[in-house]
Amino acid sequence: MHDWIVVGAGFAGAVMAERLARVRGEKVLVVDKRDHIAGNAHDLHSADGILYHQYGPHIFHTNSDAIVTYLSQFTEWRPYEHRVLASVDGMLVPIPINRTTINTLYGLNLDEAGVAAFLASKAETVETIVTSEDVVVAAIGRELYEKFFRGYTRKQWGLDPSELNRSVTARIPTRTNDDDRYFTDSFQAMPAQGYTAMFRRMLDHPNITVMLGTDGLKLPASERPPRMVYTGPIDAYFDHVHGPLPYRSLQFRHETLNQPQYQPVGTVNYPQDQDYTRITEIKHITGQQHPCTMLTYEYPTAEGDPYYPIPRPENEALFKQYEALARAEADTWFVGRLATYRYYNMDQVVGQALATFQRLDAAVPRTSQIAA
Ligand code: FAD
Ligand code: UDP
């Protein structure tokens, strides 16, 4: 018999299962609806042997030494700094916007101070920065907002930036120097053998049983362990009693080309045209050498697997109603991007899971203690 059921084998579920099994010595049943582990970070080899990410590009980056130390028990790393170009006005220019972006787009040769002055001259005064439109126009003005952010955001979210919390576009900084990295975190690297291999090691423990292709909410009560960690959509857990929480989905198109390289960097964004938001060429990210290459196109959709919580006030209010129900659930712990309705990166989910485990461990007597 198992002490716990962990619903979902993504980052949230795998960290919780690993800690429960290793630290508390408890028996854990991990279930996932899908036929694989690693959740949205799942990677696999194509028929041609190219390692690719089934649910879009996943680049690991963090400022937390503790999270790196934790994950390093299960993987070695390949250093990788992500670079992204945006296809704007017929040119490929760095995003986040930097000195090169401004000089290329406007045919200028500004130094850092010049770029800062240029952006300041374009920036609009916004009394209170509330939305994803406010935060961009206050930093770089309306023209650059239109070129880089408005179209991309409308495509990605099916909403205007003015309808989204500032936190969404605030993920993308503006720079006046030449730094063209997408992230500036102190640690940026990819699991050397991929994410799925890392998850396999996390879940490889005699106390852990993994059951795939299984809906954790549909197990008969007699087969359900007494305690649960739930990492799926929070509204599904409560049968959508307060109505469905909105999530944004994507369709991925993976295409293999019979040539070693297609584009100069890992990802090219398309803020002005195309139905897809971006094309990622995964070999830049994994560092794999192969005579063929593989591209992933991302097409945003309203229907499909829930990938993104949609950060806006009415959704947060609805989430709060579900959160109140979750607080009253004595034997279930809610962890992860869908269960806590937060637009979290992988490292943030790992951090959240490790912190939740600490609280759980302090609050719930260990099975061995109960037995004694
Ligand atoms: P998930 O990975 O979604 O795992 C939840 C699992 O629960 C799923 O496998 C699901 O099948 C399962 N499940 C749900 N309900 C049930 C049920 N009833 N029964 C059984 N199983 C169930 N983060 C980064 O740090 N860097 C990136 O570059 C990055 N890129 C991303 C790109 C895309 C396109 C997307 C969508 C996300 C990206 N992320 C990135 C975010 C990253 O995917 C998440 O932070 C992380 O995967 C969340 O882990 P999780 O365990 O909370 O959720
Ligand atoms: N964004 C944009 N243009 C870009 C890149 C990002 O408008 O070229 C906005 C868009 O709203 C996007 C958000 O910034 O959803 C966050 O971008 P990020 O690349 O972090 O998205 P993710 O990788 O999570 O899909």
C-alpha cells in the first residue's frame, strides 16, 4: 500500500515524490494522465535521433544555488545561454531590445548613454503601471511596443496587452548595452542527457511506483492512498464548481529538415506576422551534432492542454475562490504551475515544491512515527 498519491509527473510532482520517498521513507504512487514522465519538460528522440522537446523549448535558468544543488543530484549540466532574435520590419534583431536592436532598426550608431536617451525620448508617462501595455510603453514608448510586443502578445494570449497584468510582458527587460542573452540568471544550463533522463533518476527509488496513462482523480477510492499531492489544474480537482479557470494552450508543429542548421540562434520570434509566435531550432539548445535539424513552431490556441495560467485580475479572483477550497482540503497538497495558477518557470516550481515539502514535513507525522 502507498502512503501518498502524487498526481502529475512534472517538476512539481517529481520533486514532491522524490522528497517523500527519500526523506520521509514513505511509499509514493505517482500517476500521470500522459504516457510519459517529466510533464511539459518532457523530451525525447525523433525517428531521426534528434533530441527535442515535445511541449516547446525548455531552457533551464535560475539564480538559486539551492535549486541547482538539488537538481544536480539527478543530472549533469551542459552550459547554455539562450539567444533570441525577433523578425521585425524585415530584419532579425535581438530581443530583449538592446543597443544592437535600436541601432539596427533605426540605422544609428548610439553608445549606451545614447540608447538610454533615445528610449527615454520615446517612453510615455504612465501614472500607475498596471497592465502589460503600461509596463512596456512606460519603458520604450508606443512605436517599439507595437513592433515587438502588441502583436506577439495578442497572438500568444488572444488578449490585448492592456488586458493582462504587467507581470507578463515585464518578463522581458530592455537593455541599453550589447547583452543579447534572453536570461541573465547566474546559472543557465541544460540537463546533459535531457530532462526525461533527469526525471527518470529523480523517480528511480524503491519507494516510488510510477503509473502512466492514469487519471489520478478517477482512481476508485479503494485504490487511493490516504494523502495526495495534486499538480494538475486546480479547477479540475474541484469539478469546476466555480466555473472553469482560463488557461492558454499551444499547438506544436515539429519539422525535421535535411540540413544541419536553419536559423542563427535557438529561437526566432515573430511579433508582426505569421500564425505562430516563434520557431525554435532545438539543436542550438541541446548542442547535439546531427546532419539534420529540427524546428518547433508554436501556435497559440484557446483549446487543448492547459499550458499557461492567464494573469489578469478576474482570473486571479476566480483562482482565490478555488484556493479557499484547497485550503480546506486536509489531506491534499497543491503544488505547481496549474495547481497554484502561477506563471512559474521550472526553477520556481522546483523551489515551490521544495518549500511545500518543508511545510508538509513539519505538519504531517511520518508514517513511521504513526506506526511506532
Ligand atoms: P506540468 O509540467 O504541467 O506537469 C503537470 C502534470 O500533471 C502533467 O504531466 C499532466 O499530464 C499531469 N496531470 C494533470 N492532471 C492530471 C490528472 N488528473 N491525473 C493525472 N495526471 C494529471 N520554464 C522554464 O523555466 N524555462 C523555459 O524555457 C520554459 N519554457 C516553456 C515553454 C512552454 C511552451 C511552456 C508551456 C512552458 C515553459 N516553461 C518553461 C514552464 C515549465 O513548463 C513549467 O514551469 C513546468 O513544467 C511546470 O511543472 P509542473 O509540474 O507544475 O506542471
Ligand atoms: N513578449 C512579446 N514579444 C516577444 C517576446 C515576449 O510580446 O518577442 C511578451 C508576450 O506577452 C509573452 C511574454 O512577453 O507571452 C513573456 O515572454 P516569454 O518569452 O517569457 O514567454 P514564454 O517563454 O513563457 O512563452
